[in-house]
Amino acid sequence: MTIALTLFTIITVALGVVFFLAGTVGLLRFPDTLTRLHALTKADNLGLGLVVLGLLPQVAWPFGGLKLIAVWLLALLAGATVGPLLGHAAWTQERGREPPP
Amino acid sequence: MSEFLLIAALCVLGTVALGLVVILRGPTEADRLSAAQLLGTGGVAALLLLGVATDTTGVADLALVLALLAAFAAVAFITPFGTNGGRADPVAQPDRPQDPE
Amino acid sequence: MTVRPGPGGSGFSRDATARGAGFFGCWLLLAGPGWSNPAAVPAVDVAVGLLAAAAATWASVHLLPPTPGRVRLGALGRLLLRFLWQSIVGGSDVARRAFAPRLSLQPGYLVYPVRTPPGPRRALFGALTSLVPGTLPVGSEPQAGAGCALVYHCLDLRQPVADGLAKDEALMIQGCGEDATDV
């Protein structure tokens, strides 16, 4: 059982790291501001979610685990709030240069 | 296990640090802020990993505060863009039409 | 609870009490690990927690007054599951595109005529759909008729984005009891 949980943690956390890497690569490679924002809002939230999921078997219940979930929910809320706000800022700026879509 | 988590934390920090290139490169303020947000989420993940690896419970509180501060920093930075027609827009072009909202 | 009576009467105070309980729960979560013996927590500590929860509730109902409308837990659960799944798909989609040797993107704008009226619910819809694969709400613009449309930036216009958005919105309207009149 312990081995299974350890394996679960290792796989999930490693996957989470991959998604953080994807967010950075997207931020560096994608062609314009708004596509880069897509990379940010989606990849790193999933990365954090996987890291939290992977850490859950390794912490004390209930407080440690619930706090991890609380951190993740807060980060998810922050990401979902900041993403559209940043998108609006970038869109307004872009619209200043060219006619609206 | 704790070695693996420490390495994972370092990997997350490494990819996030790579994203800092975007803060330098830009080209727009929204790009720079995206990279700063990535630093926020990645920092939270790295802190959580470190906290579990070193068995320090207080680190989760630090992660919570970092998630909160990253979100507030972004919101405080963006607010001038959307709500007052971009008057305080730090990247506004002088000849930019006013936002109709 | 320092809750001002507002429009909605008992429903209002019930909403406020629920929020207060939630805030106190959060406080317990933050303070909990510090107590070595949960059975012998000093009353002063708990009083501080209750005070903090009351202050948070006061700020909460002033900044975001409770809106009438029933919340249907079943539909809300389905909505949450769908968005959890969608955010996984969205993250994988972005990751696949980021790592692909050749970038396969066809970015563009999509104007989606939104049914949800402006306000907290539309903000919620915007926030939720920012996690959906390939879409990011960037603003709104007035429509020709009545109503309003949300402008989405899409990572790939070849995907059936508008269908997915309509499905999400229908599910959210069900879950949050938006059209309480025709139930």
C-alpha cells in the first residue's frame, strides 16, 4: 500500500512538473500576447493541481490535506480571475492598434 | 521520497525562472505580468513541495499567502486598464481610442 | 453576526450565516494544526476566530450581496465535475501545442451571444470558461438586438468552441437557478 502511494506521488508530481514546463515553453514559444495567456492560465493551474494531488497521500489528515486543497482552490480562483482580466487588458491594447474583430 | 520532492521543487523553480526571460523580453505589460503570475503559481507549488519534503507544516501557510499576494498584485496592476477607459494605462498609446465600456 | 437586514429577509440571513460558517471553517483550517489537544482549545482563541469570521461575513455581504435563486446541488456537482475535466483537457491541450515541434495554432476571436445577464453570474461564467480548452474571455460588446455578447479569444478556431460554451452555460444556469421563474 505504501509503495503504491509513493508511486502515485512520484508519478503525479512528475506530471505536474511537466505541465509547469509546458506553461513556460508556451509562454516562450506562442506567437502573441493572448495565445501566451492561454498557455499560462491553463497549464500552470493543472500543474499545481497535480502537485497538490500527488502530495495529498504524504501529509497528515485532516488539517494538512485540507490546507493543501485550500491552497489549490485559492490558486485556481486567482488564475480564473486574473486570466480574463489580463486578456481584457491585452485585447483593449490590441484593439487600439487595429479595427475591432 | 523527500529527495524526490526536493528535486521536483527545484525543477518547478527552474522552469519558472526560465519564464522570467519573458519579464525582460515583454513585449507588452500583459506578457510581463503573465510571467509574474507563472512565478506566483510555480512558487506556490515549489513551497508546497518543500514543506512536505522537509516536514515543515508552516510552509503551507506561506504558500497560501503567496497565492493571495500574486492574485492581488495582478488585480491591482490591471484595474487601471479596464475600469476608467485606460486613462492610467501604463502602456497606453497617446492616440488610442477610448474604451467604450 | 453583524449582518444588516437586507432585501430578501430570511433568505438573506440564511445566506449570510452559511458564509459565516464557511469563513469560520477556513479559520479553523488555518489555526487548527497549532493546537496540540483539540479538546482543550482556549475559549479566547475561538472567540478571536468567531470575530474574524463575523468581520469576513460583513465584508462579504457588502461587497457581494447574496442573490436570490436556488442552488441545485446535483446540477452544481455536474458543473464542477465538467469543469474539472475541462481544465484537465485544457491544460493537456495547451501542453500538447507547446511541445509540438511545429506550432499548430489558429488564433482568433469568437463573439458568443451570452444569455447570462451582467453581474456576478456572468463573471463566474467568464472565470469558469477561461479554464475550458482553447477559450479565454477578453471582453464584451453590445449586440445588435437587446443583450450582449462576450468576446472570446480562441487558441484554435477549428475547434467547436461555441458549442462547448453553450453547453457550459446551460449547465451553469441549471446549477445556479438562474431562471427561477420557469421552474
